[in-house]
Amino acid sequence: MSEPGRSAALEFPEPEAVAARRRRRYSLLGLAGVFALLLGLVAVVYFSPLLVLRSIEIEGNELVTDQRADQLLSDLYGQPVAQVGTGAVRERLAAENAVAEVQTRIELPATLHVELVEHPPVAEVHRDGDVLLYSEHGEVIRTFSGPEQLEAEDYATPQISSEAALEDEAVFGTIVSVLGQLPPEARAQMDAATADSIDSVQLQLADGRAVVWGSDERGHEKAAVLQSILSSQEEEFLEAEVIDISTPTAPVIR
């Protein structure tokens, strides 16, 4: 009961709209605090001198040696590890024709993992004591000099040796294009490839059989026919001296 002469204080419930605005304000303040914290963490990772690149791990490389890759990427050491991306690595490896694709990932605190996909070698040329491996695009992707020549044998690539092929860029390009269309299993059975013109490519199998290929037109059809013949145990194929697939729909064995 109120004391005489005093008015009783009345309490009114807070309008729901006001309460809702206050809750939203608190929520926004909380989110802003979390966002600021995340920004701080990102800044620490991105710019911190404590998280710099100290180790590079290379995977998937055979033609590009670890030493060569490390040499090309050496200026990345000491950079903030979060700032080192695939683009920076790809740019530094662009000089290596063997590199087809580059993927990277960061492992904190200080390691960069680089995964390479290389162009497969499809042909080799022996020149001035060196063995040069070529891609299907006609680019040198590895050179073996001196004692290193023995390492080239691990790739089992057919040798291009005809003078016309070596002196004529168009003929040479046709040969490597043909070799690039072969399935790896068939290419591994080849010993040499020659041509006097872009329409007269001929392959030599390691067992002595000759394959008349012709031009590089309808290459995938020819490759499929050749693979089928090489996989066959039929006596006529095994004893043939020449396999002519220049017209893939009508191969000739003689």
C-alpha cells in the first residue's frame, strides 16, 4: 500500500520493437567483434615475419630435377608463406617445357607443396653427344649430356634419326605429332621414327617390324588399329615385316 502523499511508480513493459532492435544491435556488435578477430588472424598469417616460406616439397617431377626446380623457386624462400600461390610458382617454372600443369598448397607454418604434371617424352634425338627428349609439341623437355645419356634409356622413346626429319621443321613436327598420338604401350615398343616428307612417316618396332603410317591425318584411327595389331597373337601379324596402316580402314600386312 502506498504511503500517504506519494504516487506509486508505474512500470510498463518494453515494447517488442525496442527489444528486437537492442538484440539486433548486440548481435551486430558480436559479429563485428568476430570479424575483427578473423581479420587480425588473417593479417597475422598473411604478413607475419614468423610465417615465412622455409621449405618447398616437389612432387610429380621426373624430367624437371629437384635441383632445377629448387633453383627456379629459390627467390620464394623468406616470403610470407600465405602470399605464395600457384601463379607465382607457375611463372617461375614457365621456362621448363616439360611442365604441363602446376598445383600448390600451403602447409603451415612454413612449407609449400608443389605438384607437377609433366608432358610425356615421345621422341629422342641424338646430337653432338647429347640425348634430347621431345614432347608431342616438338619442344625439348630434357637434355641428357655426357654420362647422363644412360638415364635417357629409362624413357624408352623412339629415336628420330633421318636427315630430312632433323633438317625440316615441318617433317620433324609431323613425326612427333604422330608419336604423340600413339598409346604409351605402343610407343614403348618403337625403336625409331623416320620420314622424308610430311606424308611418309614410318615407324620401326624394336622387334624389327616396320610400320608405314603415312601422314598425320586420321591419327587416332591409325593408333587404334596399330594398338590392336600389336596386341594380337595372330601368326600373320607376328611374322609380318611391314604393317601398313596409312589407310586405317584397310591395313596391309606383308
